[in-house]
Amino acid sequence: MKPNLRIQKIFRDLWGNKIRTLLVVLTIAVGALTVAMISRTWVLLSRELTANYMATNPASAFLTTANQTFNDDLVDTIRNMPEVGTAEGLRKTRLRVEQAPGKWGSLVLVTLPDYEDNIINRLGLEQGSWPPSSKAVFLERSSLELISAKLGDELLVQNPQGKERKLTFTGIVHHLHQPPSSNSLIAFGYVSAETYQQLTGNSGYNELEIVVAKNPFDKEHNRTVAELVAEKMRKAGLIITEKLIPEPGKAPLDGGIQAVLLLLWALSILALLLSMMLVINIISALLSQQIQQIGTLKALGAETKHIIVMYTFAIIIFGILAWCIAVPLGTFGARFLATLTATYMNFNINSFEFPWWIYVLDIFACIVMPLIAALYPILSATQITVREAMGRTGASSSSFGAGGFEQLLKLVGGLPGPIRYAIRNMFRQKIRLLLTLLTLTLAGSIFITVISVRSSLDVTTEQIAKYWQEDVSIRFPKTHRTIKLAHILADMPIVTAVEGRLRASGFRLRVDGTESDQTIELFGVALPSQNLQPSLIEGRWLEPSDTNSLVMDINFATDEPDIKVGDEITLKIDGDETTWKVVGLVNGQIVGTGRLLAPVAYVNYDHLAETMGEVGRVNRILITTQAHNTASQLEAKQRLEEHFKRVGIPTAFSITNSEIHQALQSVFVVLTSLLLLMTLFFAVVGAMGLTNMMSLNVLERTTEIGIIRVIGGEHSHIRTIVIVEGISVGLLSWFMGALLAVPLSKLLSSEIGTVFIRQPLDFSYSGYGVLIWLVVVIILSVVASLIPAQNASQISVRETLAYE
């Protein structure tokens, strides 16, 4: 057989059955599209986040002195240390800012020694010109999510002494090292040294950033240098209250993004494999229908290898057509996802170029994988002899009806004939049914799993939110007597209960003499507390009789893995060393400390107050109000702030329970959005699988449909048979998918929780997700069956009886 005749047959087959060609192309394209989109998204986010981060010349360590300041002489001394590459001093304080009329929030105000020669953690200027002028403020761009202002507006700020000033909003900057304001609920502003001094009365630095001279990507080396610098600062009479040694070379959000992308990678590969299973299904059916044609080709002199090449070439054409769909859509989807994620995570996508291996991966997904999937069906079909091929009549089902299931179905009474016939038809091609069920089952189980993970996130968020049972929490810049604060609130009828709390910070002093890499937040809790109900993981909660007992959260335990419940540890608070016994382990807060996943410990208020010399004094109060809805909480917060302002007590930070819930949910926005997007792809793959199955089944039963028409079968009966068959397959896959989703949901919830919040999520199997998928699968089944059903009902008797 001449090569040009084989080529003509290929194109005649492709063009002669456009629906089948479209199904094959779309089946390949859907799986390849997920791989193309996720691989490109991974490249863009990973590369650009790292590039953004390294371009800022990130600090190797941060050291803060809080209430003490230092000057350029100390900075120069540290900069000249042989272990230090460079150092920079900052001035930083927390103020209050009017975010909208009557609504106040927290503002961290920063000033740099030289804005035009910012050495470490460089700022990016987006609008305005350096440096900020007098009585002007530049806002970090994510802060605009909290502050309703435009360039030129005046912002009202209140300093720690309660004095109010107006600053003109004149510029927008980008600072990758600040947490997105949507998560922290804190805005960040940058002012001149003159403006900073006018607002705070301080002119010295209170934070030091350093970059080590050698081995900047060695965290242990960075820790050693940071200890040397800290010792130099202590000798200068400074008490270090906060410290952070970040992971070298990795942006703060890198771990979370990589975990999300790894999960999406796994799901995209699974979607590709499901698509390839459908390819096997379709190609097997196609070759089964062309057995006699293969025999004819061999009778005309075609060799087996020539026929293999012919069908292989057809698969390559399918793959090329799929590539034309998958790659452009995947590229567009990746640009959209990467831009959306980068915007939320507060970094820039500066380049949309892709490395060469991305295009190789496209070819692999669109062409190589379909060839591998089709290899077995092609080899099996082309090995048939001419005699065997001529003896075939296509997709035979002569033995159908003799099986156990078919015999059992005959005993079922009460079912209308078309429905009973449709259910029997499901099992004619058992291998095809198995592949379709497997595809739909996996698609359904992934869909339900993703919804269950979302539900588990919601349950976990609610559990974490038990840290904040109060309606309004108010933090003060300094401590006040508890009795005085209670007296001030006594004449406010909206307040039904008040609880004081003492907040401090310190470091864990390890056995080897080193300190913890970051500050530990300490909360002195008045026991028993009605506003704090964390989930206990191990040990016990605090008791009123406890003195030096301490309960650590999961973030503390993760950062200091050698600590176990029952151990005694040493904490350095305001430079003084104190000993504590760990009696319990609880879940983490996530938000509420100004740093995501900050290590936190809870102790008895009385003992902490005595240790700090603050007996009877607190710097935070938790208030329960008469009403507990969002609007009432916001109104109560505003009235409380105004009340404290009238009595001359400035507040540093206030937040409602509803705002905390919002911040908690925002942490998982990107994760849940991307997971829900993947459910769409699996739904499409499932629909493609069912559509392919029903189309092939109708095509193979063309003659049979003609016989039904001859003996009086109506159009509606034929449509009913096809649609009921599709729905039956869908319902069976739904049941199997719902069962499979149980272990998958538990596994994924555990892994996602461990990565993002350092503990498994509180598992919640979503019955809502099961019901959604039931509705989806019924709709998909009907839609996937409608076209084949309509085509079947429109075939004339003459066409059906002439079909071979």
C-alpha cells in the first residue's frame, strides 16, 4: 500500500468523523492544559518571588530594641565588624491611623536613614519621589486595602501619647518584607526623619538590619553573626526585645507558595493521566470499529509496521491539534493565576518568559503521552490476521446477556422497558465502562476532596478563632492598672465583661547558650479565662494555682523541636532570665501577633506580672459587648476608642472578633481559590469521559437502534435509553467517588494543615460537597448524553440497517 494512500485514509478518517476527532483532541487538550498552566504558574511564581526577594538585598538578621534607641555611631561600629557586610538602622513605631471616617486601625511608621541609598531590604518606589517631604507619608501598596485614600489626601494619625497629627499621602512604595496588610491587618507607612521625630519625639534608631559578610545562605552562620552583633549591642547598654533570623534566600511567603504549587502539580499530573485513560478508551473503540479496514489494508499488501505508523501519525495529528488548544490557553491561564497570586502575596511578575523545558513538557503532554497511551491498542489491533479481521463485524456483543449481572437484571420487575434496557447496555463494553467509571470516580473524589479540604479549613479557622472569644480587643502602648480601666468602662452600658491581659516578648535561651531565631510572644492570662479556648494537643491547660507553668503553641514547638511537654526551659524577658515548666501544647494562632505563625506561649497572668514588675497592670483588655454581630462589634470598637480618647488614655491597636475572622480566612484565599479551580478541570475531564463513552456506545449500536426503530421504537424511547444509560454511569461513579473521597480528604487535609499551619486540619468530610457533586454529575450525565441521544434518535432506518 502506497504511503500517500495511507495518508489519505488518515485525513479522510479525521475529517469524515469530526465529532470523534473533536472528542479525541479535547480529551488530550484538557489534561495537557492543566499541566501547561500549572507548570508555567510554578515557573513564574517561584522565579519571580525569588528574584523580587533577592533584588532587595535581604537582611540576614533583624534586631529590635523597642523602648531604647541607638545612633549612627553604633551602626558604624557594627558595620565595621569583619563578620558583617553591611548594617542599617531604622526607626519604627506603631501608631493609629484613621482608615476611613470614624474607623481607626494600626499603622507601623518607619523612617530610613537614606531613602535614595537604601542598602538593605530595599524599598521600591511606585508613585511619588524620594525622599518623603515634611509632614508627608508614603504607604506600602498593600496598605491601601485597609486605608481608603488616594494620593494627595490627608491621613489623621495618633501617636502613642494620644496626640493627633495630619500627614499628606504623597507616595506609594512596595516592600516585599512586610506581610500583606490583608493578613496582618496592619498598614505600613514611611516618613522623613523630621516627621518621625515630630510624631514620636524620638530621633534614634530602634531596629538594626544586618547582612553578613560571608556565606549569606548559611543560616547557622547568620545566627552566629547575629549573636555577635547582639552582644555588641548589649555592651552598649541595649536590651534586645525582638529578633528574627529569616531563612536565607527564601522570601517569607515562599514556603506556602511552594506547597500550594506542589499540590497543584500533583493534581495536574492526575488530570493528565485521567485524560490518557480516556485516550486509551477512544482509540481502542476506534480501532475496534476499523478491524475490517485493517484486514483490507493487509489484504492489499500493507505490512503491520506500515499500519502502526499510519495510526501513530494519526495520534500525532491529534496531539498537534490539542497542542494548539492547550498551550495558548495554558499560557493565558498561567499569566492570570500568577498575576492574581502575586498581587495577593504582594510581589511583582516582571517577566513572563518561560524556560525551554516548559515547551518540551508541552510536547510530552500533548504528543508523547497520547502515543504511549495509544500504543497498546494500536499494537493489539494491528497484529490481527486478514482472516480474523474479515470474520469480525465491528464491536460485537453477541455474548451479551449471558453474564451473571444480565441474568440478575432479568429478575428485576417494575422497571420500564427502555430503562431496563439502558441499564443492561451499560455493561456491554465492560472495559470501556471500567475506564469511564475510573475517570469519573477519580474526578468526583477529587472534587469532593477539595470541597472537604475547604470545609476542614473553615472548621479549623473556627477552632483557631476560639483564641478570640471577646467582641473587641484593645491594646495600649503602655501598661495601665486593671482597676482603673475597669472603672473607666463601668459607665458604658454596651460593655458586659472586661478581661485584662499582659503581653510581653522574649527569647528562648537554649542549653548551648544560643537564643531562639525569633521573638516568642508571651501572653499573661487571667485564669479562668472566658475569652481563650485553644485546642489542646498534648498535656494540660493552665490552672489558677500555676506559677511558672507555660503552655506553648504548635509554632513554638516547631521552631524549638527539642522542647517536650514536661521540660523546663529558660526565657529571656527584657534581658532577665526566667525558668518555666512546659505543661501543655495547643494549636497555633496564625494571626493576631503581627507576624504569621509567630511562636506563642501562655502563662499565668499573676506570675508574669510579678516577674515583670507589673502587678495589677495590663496592656491589653478583652471586652464582651451586648451584641455580637459584625456591625455591633465595629460600632462598639469605635465608641470604646472615643471613650478612651476622652479620658486621656491612648490606644495602640484595637480589633473586633469579626475582623480577626476575616484575617484568618484571607490567609487561605489563594489556596482555596486554586483548589476550586482544579475541581473545574476534573469536572471537565469527567464530562469528557462520559461523553466519549456515550458517543462510542451509540455509534457501535447504530444497527441495533435501526432495528428498534423498525419494530416501532419512538424517538423519545431511544433518547430515554441513551440518557438513562448516561445517568446510571454517572450515579455509580458518584457513589464510588464519595467513598474514595473519605481517605483522600483526610490525607490532603492533614498534609495541607501540616504545611500551612504546622498541624493537621480539623477534618470535616463535606456532605455539602457530596450533594454538589451529585447534582453536577447528573447534569454532566444528561449533557454528555444529549448529543449522542439526539443523534441516535435522528438516524433513519435505512442508515442504521446499512451501517457496518
